[in-house]
Amino acid sequence: MDVETVIDEGLYSRQLYVLGHEAMKKMGSSDILVIGLKGLGVEIAKNVVLAGVKSVTLYDPAPVQLSDLSTQFFLTEADIGIPRDVVSRPRLAELNSYVPVHVLEGELTPDKLSQFKVIVVTETSLEKQLEINEFAHANGIYFIAAEVRGLFASAFNDFGKDFRIVDVTGEEALSGMIAEISTDGEGIVTCLDESRHGLEDGDHVTFVEVVGMEALNNCEPKKVKVLGPYTFSIGDTTGLGSYVREGRFQQVKMPKYLDFLSLKESLEKPEFLITDFGKFDRPPQLHVGFQALHAFAAKYGRQPRPRNEEDAEQVLALTNEINDKAPEKAELDERIICELSYQAVGDLSPMVAVIGGTIAQEVLKACTGKFHPVHQWMYFDSLESLPTSVTLTEEACRPIGSRYDNQLAVFGKEFQEKIANFREFLVGAGAIGCEMLKNWAMMGLGTGPKGKIHLTDMDTIEKSNLNRQFLFRPSDVGKLKSHSAAAAIGKMNPATIGHVIAYEERVGADSERVYNDEFFDNLDGVTNALDNLDARKYMDRRCVYYLKPLLESGTLGTKGNVQVVIPKLTESYSSSQDPPETSIPLCTLKNFPNAIEHTIQWARDAFEGYFKQPAENVNLYLSRSDYIEGLLKDRSNSAETLKTIEKYLVSNKPLTFEECITWARILFEEQFNNNIQQLLFNFPRDSVTSSGTLFWSPPKRAPTPLEFNMDDPSHMDFIIAAANLHAFNYGLKGETNPEIFRQTLANVVVPEFRPRSGVRIQVNESETMPTEDGDQAELQKLINALPLSSTLAGYRLHPVEFEKDDDANFHIDFIAATSNLRASNYGITHANRHRTKFIAGRIIPAIATTTAMVTGLVCLELYKIIDDRQKLDDYKNGFVNLALPFFGFSEPIAAPKFKYYDTEFTLWDRFTVEGDVTLREFIKHFKDKYNLEVAMASVGVSMIYTTFMKKDTVEHRLDKKFSELVEIVSRKPRPEHVTAFTVEIVCYDDDGEDVDVPYVIVVLPRQPKQQ
């Protein structure tokens, strides 16, 4: 794989921000062998192919069986009898044209195994695993083994001796501004008290931009001893001179080395990763239990039969026998071991997704050394997903010759019918949505006579989607995601055809005519697969309103979370939220940046301020006759807006591209020279504050004006990008030929700058700055300078809409060049284009491994919802970080309880008022039935009633129907689909105290449909 070529084409745009260029390059030279191609093997191979390794080779000559279709999503009934690897190869190869997929023919000889960097073994006998691992361990080949048995799973890593981890966590390196460095044997670094340094003992740091003690700049990493939240020591600094000012520390990620035992050694001396701290005693039991399953299979040539007591007793006996010989005996729970036996032939798509995503990430760790691998055993189970609403017997779990036999082995026929007749709404068909649909197709969700999957996504498929939205192929680019995804799972499981209803309407207030009462009445639950907070909160409100369970999830690089929302049981998604992101103070952005994030944000704002907002204002002026009138009413920077319109429409309007180059050159001078000179005129380098301290003290940095130089690539990058974007505004043809730029620039006359007195510059956020509204005479003069819009009929500028993923449109080029020039002004270390794009584009890192794992966890909770569990501790919210790796589960938070009089209620409760009552009847209803005095009632933003209203207004409204009142106050007719009003009320109790009460639903008579 030519990584740079693939990166340039945008296929790995989000994965890059998880792994980085170096890890991608290492993956591009790694050959992977996957042995065993039932569901788990293919899930691992799928995620690795999407991630972009050098090649993937498959080995599983066993013929396809009907029961393989329980989890192997690339198989169809027509493939039965054909070798699994032969069938799977072309379908895996479709996922990524840059990753060749091969089939390994013949026996697994040492010569054949030696060509691979990583060998992954799934669903293979322990004897064969030991044989392959012995060879791999001796020859420096990384070895991973994994298997899924119903709701249980096992995984093992052996990456040999001295395995090098280049970045344990994958978190961005810490950085901070320095206030002081002592010159002594301890070398105490004091950071500015704006933020804590965040370092830990044993971390390493280097330094940049230090004045005095320059020897520290880019020095060899120094080990840190933390002394406090704002101080740490780095050792002897006595020979480094005296610290003067400025500087930043930068954390340096130091490599970590791990030793792995072979499989044979590790069976006797296991080291476990705890995947659920509520089950800390499980791994030792499952360690011997899984060995017992292998012993059973070796003895009888098969796995234990589902729910067969005789086989379970045999497995239990073998478990005890193995446990008795172990150096450290596990304390066994017979129920757990019996369940493991009962489910041994079980193969569940959600479990395959959880383990397949996790193990695929382990493969990438082996290839790259990026992130901490599992060391060495991982056991996982979701035994709590077993249904309680049905009786599981051997007869109920017996195979019936269907594609779901391996799911029947765990859940039985009756529960399979519940799965098939479930009705679920999936909101979003992106990365999570694709994985969810794949799991649902394998589970048979919604395929019964009463079952349905409703699916919506308004987006179309883009090329950059293909490496993590695996239902889509290059031929799907440009098509709607929802319809393409529905068609894709129809091929995976034909039983879904006719049971998946695809929509293309965004969920929101404007689509409630589509997703109306009848729609939600016919749902059993909702699953969100969304990437924005507003849509998540909206669906959360709808689920609370309609009393529907909601499954919520999300990913951020290697991190993923799952939240379960159950009516009348848990809090809702919106009940708690993350703290808001810290914003950069405006005065810091405009005049006092001290970090590259500040200059990137400034450049992003400049992009909007030069190429979007002015063009939009010009177009508004040309198209709206009342634009000037509205602008003068607003009075907010109206003079500045009028000046800009005049410049873009008259005085600075280019007719040729050469004039765009001249404009860009003058802009360079204004922003990176003149404005800096003005700032230094206002605040000279030696100026002091009223307290006597230097004005230019950290975190402020004294800037330096830039002198334009055609031979400086960063200067020319700015001119080229700015000129082309300015030309786009006016519909002029752009240019990149350096000679054209040089010829034009040589003839540009740059006005001499003279600092102005009386210019006010905001120094801190609390300082109020006057707006430049101008007096009436000045405003009129500006208006008179504008051409009449009627003389420019049909003329429009072209605003630039920011698009981060088109590398030929100069958007990121302009922001990167502008940011780095401003960074040069302030002595800040530059950022490369990749990092600039990440910050300016607010890109959410994403990788297929995490997506697969999270959707598996969601579906394990969906089993419980289908089972209609009503106990809080039956459900699990989850947080996972595959980089560490870390798994954390907790029961959902119970819905908070409120109270009026002796009545308790939660957010799931509501008052219901039947009929289109009058306001008088509404108020009387609450007084008579609940002894509550309604003090205020509102529907949305429409205030229907309050005790503070004028008496005649209240009298006028009291005998009007609710529907009429809402139409009067909102000035809008009631839409046909609205069958009820949600009314927020404020009530007083009989002591006149304000009390919390539920909201109210006023249920209206159905409106007759218009002919």
C-alpha cells in the first residue's frame, strides 16, 4: 500500500487522526494471516482490510455450512459446500482496493507461516494453536488467538520478547507555558497558573521557545518528578544559564517494552485483562473452562450440545480436572461452567462484533507498536443478556436447519421469534449504522411477520466513508446511505427484504409529519447512530414523549461509549451532559496568541471573514431592497459592514486574476506587518502595566512584524491560496503558476504604514470595546458610495463554503499558511497541514475497529430490551478505550425522582388531559383533581396563560379551546399531524409554594384528513 497516495485520495481521512502517518506506513508493510473464517475470523479480517494493511491472507478450507450464516455476513445459501476462504476472499477484497486479499492453499507449513508478520487464529483447536504459536514465538511472528462461544469469548496475545510500544495511550502529548525555571540541582519548572500541567511522575518532557536556558530547547527528553499541579522538576540545570522568559514544555512519548510468554507457558501462568470489574472472578474460571471445551472437543470430536446436561457434566468434570492441575486453582462457579458448555456451539453476531473489533485493533497494535496491547489473556462474557422471559431447554435450543441455528443454541426458538417480530428505528446509516444493520441482519431482527426495521439517513455516500462504513462500495458513491444500506443487508440476509423501510428525511421538528404519532406507536424501540448532539437530544425527547427505549452510542478514535435509556427506569440521554468546550478568549485570538491552536482558530475566522461573509453581505445587498434599512436598525457594526460591501463591490473589485494577486499581497502586509506594528506602537516591548510588571509577560508574547519575501515558501503559500479564493468569489479563473505570481508581485506597490494614535486594542475579556457604528452622516456617505442594486441586476458574488476534504480547493491551504504566518509573528512553533486540517475542520477521529466493538455492545443490550427487562441492574452502560485497553461497565443511572404533595414522579411521567378543553377547563381540572393552581402554561415558545397577564387578556382566553389558543398565540395553523400539545406548566400547592410537576399532554380529537 502506497500510504501517501491513499492518504491523498482521502480514504483514511479520519483514521489518520487515530493512528498517525507513521503507524499507517507500518501497517502498509504488514502481511496478515487469518486462520478460521466463521463469523469472528471474517469480522477481524474485515476490520483489518478496512484499516489498510499491506495484505490479508485467508485460511479455512472447510466447506460453508448453513449455520455459518448466523454470523458470517459475506456468505449466502448458494455458498454452502464451497470452502470458506474461497468464498470470502473476493468479498473481503471489495472493501479496500489497496489491500490485496489472498487464499493460502495446502497445509500450514512453516515455510508458509514464516512470510507473515501477524498470525490470527480463530475457532481452532487448542492443539493446533499450540503448534502454530510455538513456531511463531520462535520466529518473531506476532500471534493472536480468539474464539466466541455464545455469550462467552476468549482472546490471547503473544508478541514475543521486547515488544516495543511507541505510544501507550495515543493521547495527544501534553504541553504548557512556562513561567519560571530554577537554576539548581533540582531544576524546578513552574507553569503559568492558567492550567495544570497534567504530567505524572516518570513522564518525559522537552522544551521549545525558551529564552535564556536555550540549551533546553529541543533537548533530550528529561524525566519528570511532579511537585504540584503547576510545578515539576527535571534535574540539574546549573550549567544551562539563567531563565529569562517564555517557553513551553512538551511531553515526549517514551517507548515501553513488554515481554510475552508463549501460549504453552501462558496457559499455566496466565495474566488477565479485566473486561468487567463487576466480574473480576470470571477470568480464572473461564481460563480453565475454555480449556475444558477444547478437551471435550478433542475427546468427542464435537462441541457440547446446547443445553445438554450430560455434556455439561462432562465439561464440568474436565474443568475441575484441569483446575486441580493448575499452579493456582480458580474458585469455580458451576453455573458459569455449565452455561459455557450449554452455549459452546453458539455464535452470536454482537459477540463477534465486540471481539472482532477488539482483536482487529490488537492486530494493528502488533503491526505498529501504537497503543498498549492486551497482556496476555482477555475473557469477556455477557451472560446477563440471556433472556428471562422464555424457558431455555435442550429442545428449545436444538438446531432446526436454519441460518439462525447458532443463535438458537443460546436463546432458543421462542426468543428468536421475539427478535424476528421486533420493530426498531435506526437513526443514521453512517459508520455505526452500517455495523448495526449488519448485526441486525445476522440476528434476524425484524424479519418476522410483525417485524420491521425503519432506517433513516439524509446523507449521500462519499469516498471518505468507504474505509469505515463497510456496507458501501465505490459504486455506491453519490447514492443515499439509507437506501444503499437497506439493499446491502438484503444481500446478507434475504429475509430482511421487505422488512427494512428506508427514509431520507432528517429527524427533527420539520419531519414530525413523517415520524408522527402513528409511526412511533408502531415501534418497540429506537437506536441512535448519530454524529451530532442536537439530533441525539431531539431523539431522546421523542423517546421520552412516546415512552420508547433508546440505545445511544458513539465513538471517538479508539474510545467508545454505550448508554441504555429505558422508560420509567433510567435517566434520559439529556439528563446529563459533558461540560462545554473551553473557548479561546477573543482578545487572545485577536492580539495575544500563545499556542498554535489560537492561530489556527484565527485563520479559520479569517477564512470566513474574507471569502464567505463579505460575499454573502454583498449578495444580500443586491437581492434585498430592505437590506440597508435592516442593517441600520441592527446598528451592530453597520459602518464596518457597509465599508466591506463597498470594497468588495467597488473599490477592490478585481477584473483580472493579477488584481487578485495584488489584493492578497496587500492583505499579507496588513495582517502580518502593519497590524503587528500597530500593536507594538500601542504596547512597546518595554511597556509596563499599572502594577509595574512588563506588559509582554507570559502568557502574552511580544510579536515581530514579517517582511514579505517571495523566496519564502510559507509567504507564497499564503499569496497563492488567498488570490485563488478571492478569484473564486468573483468567478475568475484561478492560477498556480509561480512565475505569474512573481511577475505580478514584483510590480505591486505596497503603501507605507504609519501607526495611528488613538487606536484602542482589547487587552482582556472584561474590557468593553466600542462598536464601529459611525454617526448618521458617515453612514449616509457610505450608503451613497454603493452602486444601486438595480444597476447590477443578476450580478452576484460566490461565497466560499468551507470544505476540509477537497485538497484542491485552497481552503486548508489558506488556513494552514495564515496560521503559520501568524505563528511566525508570535514565535509559535508551526503546525503541519495534517494537524491544521484536524483542528480547523474539527474532525472527529474514527476507526472501524472501535465502531464494530461499540455496535456489538449496543446489540447485547438490545437483546435485553427485546426481553423487556424491568430491572435497572440488568442493563449496562459501557465505556471502552481500545488503546489502553480499558473496559468499564456500570448500571444506568436511575431516573431522578421529584415530588408534589405525596406523589412521586420522574421525567417519564406526565399529566394527560383528554380532549380540546378550554383554558378555564384546563385550570379547573388541575385544581379539582390534583389541588394544584396553574400559574403558567406554555406550548413551546407560545405563552398560553400566566397569572401576570392583563385581566382582559385572561378573560378573553379562558373560554377558548386549547387548539384555538395555540394558533392565536403562535400565529400558525395546527399541522394535520399534530394530535396533542405538550404543555409546560408552573403550579402552586395549597400553601402557595412553587412545586415541580410533570408536563402535560393535551390529547386532541383527530382532524379529518383533507380531500
